[in-house]
Amino acid sequence: MPAPIDAFESRLAAALQDSPEPPNGLTPVLHRARARLAVRNVLGLVLGRIWLALARLLAPAVARLHRASVHR
């Protein structure tokens, strides 16, 4: 299913690049899509940073626990 969606998105992007400005009906849709994409990018960045911080914080304790369980 991703292939038809990708094809549609690429055709839509090409059509929007060819025209100087989007039709009036598409302006709110494009605004919402850009806002959603921005929120998704920021959320992904923030969650990635949190995940990295937790991994750095917990890695030494998990390594010690693993070493202790292997040497038993």
C-alpha cells in the first residue's frame, strides 16, 4: 500500500512545484500538513533526546547488572 501513496505524493509535489501558488482550496490543507510535519519532527527530536539521555543514564547500571548475572 505505501507505493500508491508515495506515487500520489510525488505527483502532488510535482504539480504544486509547477504552479506559482497553490489553489485556494489547498492552502488550508497545506498549512495543516506543514504544521503536522513540523510537530512530528520536533516531537521525534525531543523523544530521541529523551531516549538517548535515559540510555546514557541507565547503561552503567545495566552493564553492572549483566556482569553480576553472568558471573554467578
